[in-house]
Amino acid sequence: MKYLCLVYSEEEKLHSLPESPKDSECLACANSLRESGHLLASAPLESVQTATTVRVRGGKVSVTDGPFAETKEQLAGFYMIEAQDLNEAIQIAAKIPPARVGSIEVRPVRQLVL
């Protein structure tokens, strides 16, 4: 089953705390998950300051600069994984380095029904 592990963190803390993960550690984690057959895709995101939010209401498109909502933590990246079940997905998510300074939201990927 596919799960999306969404990495959330306060942007200023993601790289500034002593326990903050370095890019090389995140890359090593991704490589390890890929070698074990669990990783399908992963990527860090640029700063939340580069975000653009698109909404369509009543057929009209609205575009605003910035993130969707004002929150302390922002989406920082993702890992798309393959796991047998939610328990295995949680075990994998616990090994993702940014979990030390933020959180990892684990969500099953829903198959579209045609």
C-alpha cells in the first residue's frame, strides 16, 4: 500500500536547532528507503515564502502569494513510500530525520476509481 509521509516543521527551526537534520542525512535516509524498496519518491520543498495558493470559487480563479493557511508549521517536503500496512508506514516515518524537529503526517494514498 502507498503512503504519503508529509514533513511539517517550523521553517526557522528546520535547519537551526542542534538536532536539526542536515541535507546529507535526509539524502542518506531516502537512499536507504529506496534500497529497501520502500521509497517511491521524495523531495524537499522551497521556502514557504515561495508558495502560491490557487482557489476556484464560483468559476473564478483566485491566486494569492504565500501558503494556504497561517500556521506555525509548514509543509517542508514529502516521502512517498510503499508499506505493508499503517504500522510499517509509521515505523518508516519515525526514521525520517525531520521528525526530530517537526512532525510527519502519514496518509494512505487513495486510488482513483474510474
